[in-house]
Amino acid sequence: MKFTDTVSVAGTRRREDGYLVADARIARTGIQSYLGGEVGRPDMARVRVYRPGAEVFSRETLKSAAHRPVTNDHPADLVTAENWKEHAVGQTGDEVRGEGIFLRVPLMVSDISAIRDIEAGKRELSAGYTCELDFTPGKTASGEAYDAIQKNIRLNHVAIVARGRAGAAVRIGDGASTGWGAAPRENASNADQPNETGAMTSKTVTIDGQAIAVSDAAAAAIDRLSLRLAAADDRIAELAADHIATLAERDAALAAKDAEIEALRAGRPAADRDADINARAEARANLLAAARVLARDLSTDGLSDAEIDALSRPEN
């Protein structure tokens, strides 16, 4: 999957031969928010993607950041040996290093047209890279929840992009018209401010699968509402799960009570029940025999033992 991260060009200077050199932070660790449709999950409003330090600073990721082509805007496809001459205006150096949570890369721009663009104000860099997304949710060591993890991060190129597409937001230069469209969604501190030309900057957001251009302020509000809706959905699912668990516990308790009642109804073991029946039958027979001796004409049909005993007494 193709991603972009955008940063400002830092420490630019011209060499004696006219080439422009700079230093750039092109990636960072931590959690970033993406639109679900941008990362292959249209069923999710937002996807919180975790980029662990172990991946950002892995040997293979660091190697992939060295000697990468610098382009003027994002190309539509990956930069390879076959199209390098068409797209490259410079390249990154090999002194790739970690700086806190950032990955820092030196670069040189050797094309005079691109250099003039930078000096005229085109001062954003957007790293184009590929990675794998593992949609296994979890939490970071600090307790932040995420929905997916970036793995096998491989830098393809670093693009020089125009400032003003979305103010100072990371969304700047995402190359939405090309294949490099997945960029982190972050609220800019100056989201409501106009850019250098005096025009309000805009963003493209996806609502119900449809791309809509809105102002930065509206996009920020949509982002906040989408996150709240996602949190509400999570809470509803949590409450539903708790309700199901409560019902299951109640059903289990009722089943246990029914089993207890059935056991009481069943009474004692069969041998004890048979002995009890025999004893009661023998007592009934003895009672009837005694009653007939005392009252020969006594009819005992339908009478209980107590009634027979009362009727057969001499005083009756």
C-alpha cells in the first residue's frame, strides 16, 4: 500500500556548484489517523495506524531511505530504474539516522528548475513509501489504542510539493490525483487561516464513499465528529456485549435452579422410594384390617388413613 508523509524542508543551502542540499525528517513513530477508505477499510470511518519504532528504525527501513530519488511532486507510480531519469531531480544521502521519534535523511536537489521552485516557496517534502498494514488492534506501551500496525516500511522517493494544499497540516502534498493518496489526518494549528496567497486552504474528505472538497475548518470538524461516532459505535458494541453476558449469566442461573427443582421432585434414590412405598402399603393394609375388626360395615373407599382411623374408633 502506498503512503505519504509531509514535512517542511529544513536547513536548505546552496553549494558552490549550485546544487541545493537540505536535511529532512521524513517519518516518525507513533499513531496516526487515516480515512478507512484510504487504507482499504471503507467499513471504518477512521483507522488508527501505529508505526512502532522497531519498524521505523529497522535496518531494512533505514537502508531503504538511503540513495532514494527526490522528485518534483509525486509521480503516479513507483520510481524505478526504468523511469528514474523521467522523475528524479536529486537524491537522498546515506547518512540516515534516528532523531528522537523521527527518521532524518539528508538530500540534494540537482535540477535547477526544482531548486528555483523551492527557493520560490515550494518548501514542503512528502515522503512516498510503501508498507504492509496488519489490521490487528491493540495498545501501545503507553496505553494508546490502535487498529492496525505499519510493517515493512520501504521508502521509494521524496517529493518536493507545494505549500498551501492544506495549510500546515500533514495532508499537504498527498498527491491525491496520483497513486500516493494515503496520508495521515491531523488537525493543523492554523486550519482556519488563509495561506500565503490569501485564499482559504481546502481538503478532500470522503463521506459515504464520496470525495467532497471542504474547507480546513469543516474537515477538522468532520474528523472530530467521525472520531466521536466511532467511539460511540465502540461504546454501543461494548454495552451490547455486556447485556448479552448478563443474559447468559441469568439463563445459567435459571437453568441451575430448574435442575435443582427437578432433583427435589425426583426425590430420593429408587431403592429408598421403593422401600418407602412398600412400608406405606403395609401400614395401609394393617390399618384396614384393624378397622374391619372394630367396624365390620365401615366403607373405606376414598378415605385417608387418618379418616379410617377416626371412624374405626369405638367411640364412633
